[in-house]
Amino acid sequence: MSQQEEMTAMQQRIDELAQRVGHLEQAVDQLWGSGRTRPGSRPKEPSRPELVTIPDTPYDNALWTDSDDEGLGARDRHAP
């Protein structure tokens, strides 16, 4: 078999392989066609939440009236 004949035969095998892969992809798409993600495929990027800007201005001290110091109990009592 000449080198040209070998190259032609190899190209035919590559073309056949590509055709079979195409058929396989179609079969997989039909199997997973109901909107499900195929195994091994990348999931869709999750949408990023909308960013909320928090102002640098201090909070009103009245918000903290009658609050306990976390882990220390009420202000008018001492810790054990």
C-alpha cells in the first residue's frame, strides 16, 4: 500500500469517526434533551446578586439603647 493510499484510508477513518461522534452527540442530546444538564458539561454561571451600598455614616446611638453587650450580659449586672 502506498503512502497516498494510507493517507486516504486514514482520512476515511477520521471522517467515519467524526460522523459517529456526531450521531453519539445527537443521541445524548435526545436523552438529556428535557433541559437537564449533561454529565461533564459546565453548569450555567449563577447570577450575581445585586450589590447594596452601605453608607459610611455612623448609626444613630438610639438603636443601641437597652441592648446587651454580647457575651457579657446586661449592663447593670456583672459577668459571673
